[in-house]
Amino acid sequence: MEPMKPMAPMAPMKPMEAPDSSWWPKGLSSPSSSGSQNGVRYAFFPEQRRLAVEQGGKVSQYDTGEHRISGVSQAQGGHGGTLRFSSQSGDVDLASLKEVR
């Protein structure tokens, strides 16, 4: 029976990668929440009170007012579905937020 061989040293860990910020508008800080669902991406920026949403390759930006966005849901429908976001005050429809240009 052969003696056990020593274990190889552990490889150094790779540093954590920053979120992919290539899709949201420049000038926004780090998002406090972001995610994607059914081909739609979102990122919420509390410092600027902005929500960036990418649908079909188009990025739109919305003023969230007092809402602090923490998640997204998508109701399926005839026109691609309705986006609804979770906030501390309950659900918020994307259509109720003012688009910023």
C-alpha cells in the first residue's frame, strides 16, 4: 500500500466581479437591487431614485419617487405582460412611474 500523497495547495480565490453595469445608463450609482425575469432586466438606484428597465434591447429609466424597489414580478398578458415591482409600500406597476428621458 502506497502512503498518502500531500494535498496540493489551494489556489487563490478570484475577486468578486462587479454587477454588469454595461446595460444601464451612465451616471447611476451602484444598484441596491437588480435582477431579470423572462428577458427583462431591472436595476434600482436608491441614491438617484431611479429604476432602469431593459426590455427588448431598449433601456428606459423611471423616477421611483418614495418607492424603494426590491423585486419584480411579471403578469403575462396579450401585450407581453405587465411589469410590477415590489416596494416598501406594496406593489407598483411600471406604468404608474414617470419615465425620465
